[in-house]
Amino acid sequence: MRAVVVHSPKDSLTDLSLIQLAIPVPDEGQVLLRTRYASLNPVDYKLIAAKPSFWQYPYIPGLDLVGEVIKLGNPAKSNFHIGDIVALHSNLTYGGALAEYCVQPEHVLFRIPNNFDLVLAAALPCAGLTAYQALVRKMNIRAGRSIFIQGGSGGVGSFAILIAKVLGLQVISTCSTKNLNYVSSLGADIVLDYTNADIYAKLRELCPRGVDYILETTTRENLQRDPSILAFNGQIASIIGILDTREIPEFSSGIGFHEVALGGAYLSGHYPSQCDLAVMGDELIRLLKKSQQIPAIREYPLTDFAQAFADLQKNSYPGKIVINCTTYTRSI
């Protein structure tokens, strides 16, 4: 099979190569997947730069994929069938998405319905599940309230806007000038250009009593400013770190804070949270069927993996980057 690999801990992102490897064999509790599409996330190139000590080489990067079940580790005990189409956000310990075949554990897989677009299915695990966990599981958002989504043109931000609109929230978001039309097209009610104004001053003007929810996807500096625009008893979910609350007077805000750490389900070894990745995948797909919009998705063939990584690093395009791991290509 063809696979993109990191050969050794000395390799950087520019040292990745596409080589032939043996097709892996699943053990009990695992399935062998023929990968249809994989999607890239910033965590993929950040991990390559970080060189985790627990990686085994050659390492196949990539955490998100959609694929077809072609072999079961133990057919008698499996909950899946040959031919099932499934998706997952995989364990960063062993990755494996950027290859024509990969082995993955059953308990984190969620099925993709027959009429669901497979490119979208590949794009949603990391970004979509992060947004879903933040809004639905962590902040327990309620219709009729307001949410401020930082970085609406990114993968997490794009899915968060779709989720928030389906669930009946007023959405305020931010992006750069070039992405204003895109973020508006996702359904955001108000889009602020962070390159042209102090967005916090603008938000205090627009929402004198504050917003009910904030999803922070950008910087720790912004995270520390977020409480200044939060309504009393409001909630913040962050994917970029933990809020320092030492300067917030007690009993003054009723603030609720949530750290979102999707991959921590694997690093912590917390099996129930790993299983919940699959449950959230099912729930997210049902929710997205109600949306009239999808994130922007740019597709590359597997042979163009280097360009895909370069474009991801440069933040060249809004939405998501997906790699076609089969022998044909199509556009969405």
C-alpha cells in the first residue's frame, strides 16, 4: 500500500515521503480499513515538529479518516460488517490516516449513512467533534441565546457555526477580511473583521450585557480578554489552553469554563471518553443533516500531500483540507 511516512525523529515536515508498505493486519477488537479520504488538522504538523517520544517509526501521520471495513480482527465478536463505511478521530500515538489502508480499534468508529458525503465525513472528526463537544457536551447550549465564535473561518470555527445555527443560537464570529463572505455564508449573524477593529470594543457595543457563550479557538491573549464580554453566568470553552481566573473577583461573574481536549481521551487512557468519540460522531452526523451549509473543503490527491501540508500551515484557505487516499480524485 502507499503511505505517507515520517521516517525517523530527525525528520521535519519537509522530509515526509510517499512509500510502499505492507498492508497491516487487524488484531481482536480492530478492523482493517481501506481509506477513502483523510483530513488534515494543525495538530498533524505540530506533532511532526514535536516528535513525540511514543511514536514508532516509520510513522504514518493523520488522525481523521473515512474508510471501508474490509477485514475484521474477530468476526464473531465484532459490531461491524465487511463493507461498512466508518469514520473516526484516531489515536495520535499511532495515527495512520495518510495511507491506502489502516488498522483502527472498533470502539472509536462511527458509521457513515449511505447518503452522507464521504468528503464531508472525512473532514468532520477532529474539527467537528471538537466543536460539538465544546458547544453541546461542555456548554450545553440553549436556543435563543448568543454565542461568540472566535476564528469562524477555521475548521473548528466553521463546524461550530453550523452547529450553533442548527441549535438556534445567535452567532457572532470573527475572521480576516478575505474570509468575511465565507463566514457569513455559513450562517453567522454578525461577522467581525479582527484586522480592522478592536473586536472586544465592538462586542461591548453590540452586546452591552455580554454574550452567553464563547468558543475560543485563537490565542491565549484573546482567551484572557473573553471574560470582559461574557454575560453573567456565561460560559467559555477553549481549545487553546486554560483561562487564568485569578484576576476575576469571586461571585462577580458566575463564569463557567471548559477545557476542550479531544485527543486527551487517548493520552489519558480514559476508555469511556474514547467510546464517546463514536457516540458524538453519530450525534454530529444527525445534526449536520439539518444544516443547509457545509464547511469549505479543498481536496488533494495523496501524491500532493506536501502541498496540502504547506497550504494548511500557511492557512491558505478557509475550512478544511481533505486528501483523497484512493487512486482517483473528484471535487466537491
